Amino acid sequence: MKHTNHKVGTLVLAILLSVSLLACSDGDDHAPVSSEPTLNIVETAVDDGRFTTLVAALQAAELDDDLSGTGPFTVFAPTDDAFDLLPVGTVTALLEPDNKATLIDLLLYHMIDAEVPASDAIALDGTSAVMLNALNVRIDVVNDDMILNLNGNREAMVTVTDIECTNGVIHVIDAVLDPADSP
């Protein structure tokens, strides 16, 4: 009787395993997995969750529609934590309608009107890149870290690179860049 129960148990286990494998299969074992991005820069920032302040600033500056366009763009995107490092009241003041021009200038200082993957940005070590507000951001590589505006008022380290979007790329930074640091 023990021998029969073992065979039945093995058979039941085999059937359950087969059913599990079939349930996980989409029926097309040879279909390539798409790695193409499906969201634009603004949608990606919203979906990510780390950029609520940046998204609010883009909306207040009315740049969200532009960054949702065809591009390509590169955005050095400060996280919410990066915005929290600014002096108390700075973000609130920047979001006021009277400060829209200053906000636009600040935001454009985080964007390039081209797609620049990290490998290309790293190749700019020791030089500068022209941002959408026509000012330069210095790019340095220090101990394998990409630093923007090294030794400036608000130097920023790139913490995550190459978040692909349908209209460009996002590189995450740990500080809000200061246009006054333009070399």
C-alpha cells in the first residue's frame, strides 16, 4: 500500500507541476521580450515616484507638455530628496507664478536637447555640456562616479543612469543644479 501511495503522490505532484508550468506560459515561447520604453520622460518620472517635486515644477513652469513631446531629451533629474536639500521655502517660492521665469531657467539647466546616454556623458569627462538654458554643466568622472559641477555651489552626483524613455533618457541626480555654477 505504501508503494501505491508513493506512485499516486508522484503522479499528483507531476500533474500539479505541469499545470503550474502551463499557467505561467503565455503560449509563445519564442516571442522576444520587448525592452523598448513605453513611457515618455514625464510619464516615466510620474510612474517612478521619486520625482514628484520635479513633476510639480515642470507643471508649474508649463514644461511638462514639452518634455512629453518627441524629443529627444536628456534630463538630469533631481529626486524629491535632492529638492529637500534646498533651503526651506525655496521650492515653494519657485512654484509661485511670479517666479516662473526663474523656475524655467532652473529646470532647463537640467536638460539637454539630445539623447545623451551615460557612456557619452562619461566621455565628456573634464569638459562641459550645453544645457537647454544655454548655460554649461561641467562633467567630471571621479572614482567611477559622474559628478556635475564639481566643487560648485551644488555639485550633483549621478546616482542612476540611462532610464530609457520613448523620447529620451533620464539620469538621476542627488542635488538640484545651480545655474550660477555654470563654468
